[in-house]
Amino acid sequence: QVRLVESGGGFVQPGGLLRLSCAASGNSYSIHSMGWYRQAPGKERELVARINSGGVTTYPGSLKGRFTISRDNAKNTVYLQMNSLRPEDTAIYYCRVLTGVGGSLEVWGQGTLVTVSS
């Protein structure tokens, strides 16, 4: 059974930075896409960034330039570098992985809280 362990969340002041990590274990198949989503209070979960097995990245336009996703395939780990954080970035950040045959298995992490406040 695939297990995701997230780390790196916390409290930061506006303009600060954080780096999230998500390590996958227990997977019998290759990991296809790895990504980060977030959900703020009262809002729907939204894409933050994702990266496929070839290293191609996708960002929503609003976050491009401040956030950078990367992955270490040897460690089955995906990272999210978040710079110039704003109060509106406050949310629970979830790691999501597609694995299984053809990436048909979707696995979510438990989430890590990021709070940006002065």
C-alpha cells in the first residue's frame, strides 16, 4: 500500500519561505505524476503544482514564479519550494501521487498546514 509522508509546513511571516517535502513508500509501480494541492478554510482544494515522471511541471498562473516543484525519483520524493509567501497562501497543503498501472491509482497525503501571518 502506498504511503505518503509530508513535512515542512509551519508558521512563517509574509515574505518568508518554506519548503515542503512528500516521500512516497510502499509503491509497487512507478510513480507517474506527483503534485501539491492546497485547501484554504471555506475554499475548494486547488492545484498548486504538479510534475510528471519526465520532469514536466504545471503551475496555475497565479502561483507561477513564487512556487517551484521538483522531484527526486530515486527517493520517490516531491518538493515544493515556496517563496515570497503571502497571507492568502495559508492553507493545508496536500501531496498527491498517481501510481499503479498507467497512473490509475490516486493517493493523497494527510496534509500539512502552512500559516502565513504577521
